[in-house]
Amino acid sequence: VALNSRAFRSVGRPRQASAADSRALLLDAAVGLFAEFGIAGTSTAKIAAKGGVTAAMVHYYFADREQLIDAVAAERLQPIVTAVWSPVVDSREIEPMLHGLVQRIVSAAAANPWLPSIWLREVISEGGQLRARLLKKLPLEHVKHLVNTVTAAQRRGELSPELEPRLVYVSVLGLTMLPLASFDAFKQVPILRDIERQDIARHAQALLASAFARRTRQRTGST
Amino acid sequence: VALNSRAFRSVGRPRQASAADSRALLLDAAVGLFAEFGIAGTSTAKIAAKGGVTAAMVHYYFADREQLIDAVAAERLQPIVTAVWSPVVDSREIEPMLHGLVQRIVSAAAANPWLPSIWLREVISEGGQLRARLLKKLPLEHVKHLVNTVTAAQRRGELSPELEPRLVYVSVLGLTMLPLASFDAFKQVPILRDIERQDIARHAQALLASAFARRTRQRTGST
């Protein structure tokens, strides 16, 4: 699954863009502006201007504003959520599961720099306009697999019973998306200025590896 | 330090509020509205209406909108940041330091329900209107104490060298403020519906305690 929708557009194409290209360009313009100014702070005219078309053309592709926002959720955010979460079910062990999850989130943010900001502002924040649209299609079976894996490890005595299995998913997002969304702010704080995305991945992976390491290795007989 | 400004207002007071009361009431109205609609989405007229005064009265207490936002940063957010961070320098060990930090953040959010939303939207998010105001007064000496404590433990071989000391502070915020800000969204997700603030504190404390437990206890001789 392509994490970066831009990969679908070829660079050396003739000037006359196809309808599919124009539509994709408008969605790209929309996510960039939504990340910077929020959905409420972005007019359709601004999206048209950034996409290099008239406002009438925006309405040609997206009958109304709600349809445009639906398309951003379904065609830009949802494929990333699916690509990030689907491989979770391939792991039966917590550590590699969380390690892969962190790497895919950080890679998705590197390929789609608008992602953390939109996620923070429009999914997590109160009144976020993408929250309801994404919650409807949460990859619940993958989240449940993670919850069940943590719960089973707790039952075997390998993990602290104080950990809340249902919050592990939220913890992974907090350890990745929050610093990724703070990237611009980091540049203004002297001690954080040279933090890179890969530092965020490495730190989150190390923290989760220590936090979810088996407490009583003798019980399992290996590793 | 009072984490909840409402504690300053007595309930059975005569109808004629003092000037200090009116000003405090307007700041309370402002933070509530900012948390719900964002600063950009909150007009001065709305704040006046919620505070039960005219827009002219808002201008009497706060000459312009910038002054009102300055006052929210200096009189509502800054005291919380100080109360949450100051005790950090009293700990020389990482685990109690992080345990206390988590508890104070969660308590501050319980006493000031507007806190996580405003922090996420106006401090962390791109274009947040409180970001520059708060960054100027970051409790850097406390953050540095945390960074130095983690670095020293790494040098003694007690912590994974893969952990990034400068990101520990951000990790604590990600493990607390992010789920606290998602509280409303949790209510719409069946498996997260009954998560309480204290579950968030307990989980973050357990996760951090495991992640920052000494790796080689024999080196230190005791715990």
C-alpha cells in the first residue's frame, strides 16, 4: 500500500492534466492547507488557488464542501490508517508489533508531512471535522488484536498488570504523532532543534521495547 | 499553587461581582470557549456573552484581543505549567520524577478540563496562538534536570542508550495530554468508553516505570 499519494503522480507529464490528476491535485492542495490552517480556516477559494484552478472547478469535482472533506478522509487519511495498522495482525509478539507500528507511523508522516498536523487538529481535537469520519472506520480488528496480545501477556505474568491494554494503542500514537506534529515547535526550542524524525522513531521504539519487555523471562523458557 | 482557578471564586457571593471577579470570570469563559472552538473560532462577543457582560466590558478589562490571549497564557496556562514542572527538580531518580509528573499533569487536567484541548490546539498544533507565548517561558531548567538525569543513568548503563533524553519530556506529554485530550472521542469508541482519567495516569506511570527501570540492578547494588 502506498503511504505517499504523491507517488501516484508522475512528474514529466504533459501540461494538460487529466481529470483524475486535477482531482488528486486538489486533494493534495486541501491536505496541505488543512494541515497549516485547519479545515475551518481554509476556504474553497484558497484550495482552488493552490490547486491552480477556479473555485467552479473545485465544485465540479466535489459537489460541496462536505464531499471534499469526505474525499480527504476516504482517499488521503484512510489508506494511511489501513497501511499503518494492517500488518499488526501478522505479529503475535508485542515487541515486534509495536516496533513495526512505530516505524510505519513515522514513515507515513515523513511521506505525508501534512499527516500529524491534520490528525492532531481534525481527529483528536474537540470539534475536529475528521473525527466522526475516521471513527466510523477505525481498524477495530487490528486494535483488538493488539489489546488481546497485551492482555494475554499480562495473564502469563510477563507484563505489569498496571498497564491498560486498551490504552497501548493510544500510547503508541502519543509517542509518535505528538512529537511528529510538534516538529515545527522543536525548531524554536534550542535543546530540541536538531531532533529528526528517525530520532523520534528510535526513541519510541526503545521506550516501548523496555516498557513491554517480558518481566519474567524464565517463565517462557526462551529469548 | 492552585491548579484550579475556579477555587478562587466563592459561590455564595452577592450579585454585584467585584472587578477582579469579572475579569477572572471572563478569563474562565475564554478558556472554556477556546477549548471548545479554538481561539480563532471564538469571537470577543461570544466571550462577553458567556461571561455575562457586554463586549465593551471585555474591552475595559483587556484593551484588545492580544491582551486577552496574553492574559490567558500568563494567568491560566503558565501557573499550571509551573505547578506541574517545578517539583521535578526535587527528584534525583527518574522513576519517582516521571511518576509525579504524570500525576500532576492528570490532576491539572481534571481540575481544568479545558487544559488538554487548548494545549493540543493552541500550543502543539501548527499556527497555535499560544505556542510562541508559552515557548518564551518554557521551564527550561526543569526540562534540563530531567534530560541530565536520564543522560546520567544512560552513562551508568542503567538505561537503554537508544532512548533520547531530550524526548523523554515530550513522551510524558504524549502519554498523558494526548489521551486526556481524546477523552470525548473515547466515549464514541466502544472499547475505550469507560476509560477514566485515573486509568490514563496509572497506565502512563506503569509504562514509564517499566521503560525507565534500571536495566542492571547489580551495578547499583540496591534499588
